[in-house]
Amino acid sequence: MANNNQVPLPHVDPLQYVQEQVYLRLYMKQVWAGEGINQRGVLNPGLERNIGVMVTQDYPVYDGPDPSRDTLVARAIGQNINMGGDWYVISSIVFRPESCYPGSSLATISGSIVGGTGEFALAQGQVRHETVAGDRNGETKMLHIHVFYTPTRTPMPEAMFTEFNPGEVDDAINSQTRLLLGSGAYGSVYKANIRERTYAVKVLRVGGWQGEREYKQEIQVLGKVRHENLVTLVGACARRSALVYEFLSGGTLEKRLKDHPRERQFSWEQRIQQAAIDICNGLLFLHGTKPNPIIHGDIKPSNILFDGGNEVWKLGDFGLSRAATFFSHTAMPGHATSTPAGTVPYMDPEYLQTGVLTPQSDLYALGIILLQLVTGQDASGLRGRVADHLENLGGLVDATLNLDDRLRGMAVGMIRLGLWCSKPSRKERPYSVIIVRREIQSILSGVSSRQGHHQAVPQSRSRWDWMRMWGGGN
């Protein structure tokens, strides 16, 4: 018989309880004798089996192996207890204000994380250690801290994220083996080795609010998501304003387009079937993120990198990306700003005029890139040059492609698609990247749904249509 007096369970929003992960590598300084002693026995009855021995500890924990130059970020406070010959360690790693987790702590029992406070709510995981230096007076131990915890501040999907130490970043970018990949107003990017692996390390220029905002924005977007068409952010170092990415040896789309054809052939299939489709897939993932779509905001060839090992193109540099919200006066999600930023040839004209960044802004940039992929020309003034040759679009196709008549017809279709995506008015563009991807696939199969520049799908969309499309609503 059913119990009608049952108390209903409280509703729990699953988006509020998404587990996150972080890996920390810290250094604990243990001193057993001398002036700096940081442990002492508090119970030792002198029995033969040492039953009842207890030692209290208060070990300093640094973000590097050298206390003279590295920062004290935590203290390992607790007790070592011996019961019948087996030692049990009960301790807390208490993070200091100078650390990335001020006011937080991790509770451990013999290497297992059993709880936490502050940032590490409902934490679990493991702490492993290895001795890296020592003598009869003490030891320095490297702590490998793997934490799984459940914050209530973010609905983003889980992903492993590593906090790198300042000393590691300094050693990597000052090493003779490091290679400067590029530099600009944002800072510098190096190819460097950290923890016996090769990464791309971006060190942002310090002292400006824009650099700090871009640093936080990259972590907010890439630190908790993974997709095959997005560059992987492996970790960061807040004290050095450094971001550590996977290293992609294939270079950028900009370099591939500028390379002399004798140096590296960039074929029709590589440009369209790989690059164009992969860019669309990356944007579809971002624009479909829930509960708020992510607008990249700076799509351009220099921010699109090739992963030669997996034969895929990936979107990078999310310093100008924004999470879109739904305005009461429009059906399309967006982000309003008084200072539009980006790279001019790829910037949505309506974004420049209104200060409202939308997914359509990414689509405009995609349109310019499609024109570049087919023509091989520089982006500056490209749309105007193409529009001036509507009667002879075939003459604009990059001659290094060596296309036959059938493929040249496809190339003309791609040019028309690029013009459609980059129309000055948002209302005249495709309403979603998914339409662009379908159109590319149709062109490649020879059954394009479009003729001329006319819209292939109706543009009249309600607010609820847009919310379903961009990931909002139910």
C-alpha cells in the first residue's frame, strides 16, 4: 500500500552540483631537528611496541622547491599517530591568502582526501608525496594533490585543470630550449617544457586591466570545457598571469594561407572539408553551451590552429569571448559593451555600431574566412573586392588550387556562402552556424540549396525559437 504521508524530497538542481577537478604540485618542508623544527612528540609512554605515540606537525608548504625564492602558500597541520606499529596521518592542508585558494582547506587521512572547506566543498581525492631533498635534519617532499570537489558556483562541464607553480613557469620561459612563438599587445607565447612535456605558454602583459580580464576570461571559458575543435587549456599560473595550452605543431590557419605553395600545398579538400567544417563544429559547440551561449568574439585565421596529430583545426584565444544573455527586447542572445574589441576586417559591422556582440558576430567573421579560404587573399577589404566581381566570381578563386570545372563551380558556391554570412545586416545572414555547415556539405555534394544570394531558410524567428537554438529555455 502506498504511503500518502511521505515527505517529498527537495528539488536539487543538477547544474549546481557538477564535480570539478584540479591537480596541484606543491612542496612541503619537514624539519625534524634544529631551530626550524616543525614537529614534536606529545604522547610517548615508552612502551616497547610504541603504542600510543603521537606527533603533531605544522609543515610549511611552498609553490616551489626553494623556500628562499618561492611563496609559502599553505601549511600541513595535523598528527602522526602510531597504533601497534602502523602510522596514521591525520592532517589538514590549510591554504594561505597568498595562494589561489585563500580561506580553503583539505582534510586528509593517510593520503586520502576526505573533505574540505571553502573552495573545496565536498572534496575527495588523493595526496601522494615523494622526497626530492633531505638530510638527517629533515626532508623536502613534493606533494601531488589530486582533488575532486563540488562547488556550487558553476554549471560548466567537468575538466581537469592544473595549477602551475611560478617557479615552473619562470624556468620554462627562461630556458635555452624555449622558443618564442609570437608576441603582441596581449603578451608573448612560448613553446616550452614543463614537467617533461611540451606546451604553448602564454604570458600576458602585466599591469593592465585588459590583460587581467582576458586571463580570467580564458580560464572561465576553456578551463572547464573540452571539445575536439577547441584548443585545450591545460592549466594556469595566476601569479605569473600565464596560461598553459596543449602545443599544436601544425601552426595557424593564417600561416597556412600565407605559405608559398611550393613550401606547403593547401588543397581544396584541406581548406573546405577540414578547415571550414572544423571551424563550424567549434562554433556550434560554443553557441550551444548551456545555459548561456559562448560567443568567441575574435574569430580570425591567426586564432585557428592545426592539430597535425589528429588532423583537426581548433579555435583558440578566448580573451574576447563572452557568455551571451537573452535581452528582453530581442530574440537573439548577446552581450552589450561600450568598447567593442576585435580585429577590424573580421568584426561584425552591427557590433561596431551598437556595441552588442551576438553569435551572428562570429558568423560574420566565419564568412570572411570562407572568402579567404577560396580566394587566398588578405581579409582587409576582401568582401568589397569580391562584391565588385559578382559577374566573374570564378576569376577570384585561388589559382594555386588548380581546380577543374566541377570544383571551380563548388568554389563559386563557397564564395557566395561567404558573402551571405558576411552581409552587413545580421537579419540577412544565416540564423545559425548549423545552416552554414549544412550549406558547405551541400556544396561539396553538388546539391546546394541556395541560388544567388537569397535566403534558403525563413528568417522570422520567435524568441523561443532562438532560445531553443542557442541552448536557452527548456
